[in-house]
Amino acid sequence: MKRYSLCPICGDEKLHETRRNVLREFEGFKKEVAFHTSACESCGSETLTEKQATFNKRQMTDFYREADGLLTGNQIKAFRENMHLTQAQAAKVFGGGKNAFTKYENGDVTQSVAMDKLIRTAASVPQALEFLHHGCPEVTAVTYTTSYEDKIYRTLFDKAPVMMLSPLKRVKSANVELQMFQFEGEPVSNHWEDSFKLMLG
């Protein structure tokens, strides 16, 4: 039995929900995807409620995931339940944020390829899941240092990104270890050291 509501276009109480499958295609992948709308029998217009728009978006998220070879929301849920994890526990084990698996399973967010592989691996290899549960070391602090040589490399690639560079040999000058390169098969001369210093300021 149809349930009618007011049409936002013409104002008649002839608006009802319609459900159909629509053939979608993406990069050679084809599949019929469920699509919900509201159709008015008076004016013939089609509109979307917020609930319908959310449903359609989630259906398309799964469609694109399948096209890209990723797990769908239902598949992620099945893997998680087989690993006896709640959504909160899975988020803690795999990362991605405390609500990550809620969003993955609902189709609100698409997991990365790396996350997809991690879930598949943990679901297939018990030792991997055990490692993530208990053995994965936590990073407490990361210290970054920038050496003079690092600055030279960075400046070189910033200033000449199209250069084809390959390591040739190391030389020492003024107690600073520098890297010599060859450009299109020809060694870059030593006076580049002074040029680097000028660019670095």
C-alpha cells in the first residue's frame, strides 16, 4: 500500500516513495544499484528526502568499492564479526579513528587500499590479528633532524625537479659530506657546492 505525503513542488498529497534498480557503470564495471526516490503522481516530479539521499549515497559508495576491488560495508562487517571484534575494538586494532568502522560499514566513508589489505590479512591470518592486538609496537615519539646534506638534496629537487639524477660518489669538503651527481650521464662539477650554499642562503 502506497503511503502519500505532500509534494514540495506542487503541494498535492500525491507524493510516494519509489524503489528501483538502476544500472551503473564505472571503468568497465557494471552493476544494478538500488535507488530510492519520491515521485509525485500529480506533477510527475521526483524528489529525495534526506533519508533517501543518504541511502543512495551509501549504495553508490559500495558500488565504487566493488569496482575498485575493495571490500563493501557488509563484507567489512562480516570480517569484523568473524574476528569477534566490536566496531570500537576494530577501530582501536586497525586505526582510522574511533568511528572508522561505523563509517566503513555504513558506507559513509571508503577505506583506503592499505586498510582494506590490513583487514583482509588480519581476517585470514590469525597471527596477524594477534600481532595487531598485542604485539604491534606503539610510536611514542618521532624526532626529525635536518642535516646540511638533506637541505642540499631538497633544494636540488625544488630548484630542478626535471633533472635526472643518480648517485655517483661522495666527496668531503669543509667537514661537510656532500653528494655528487651525474646529469644526463655527465658529472656535475664541484663548483655546485658553492651554488648550493648560495641557494640555501
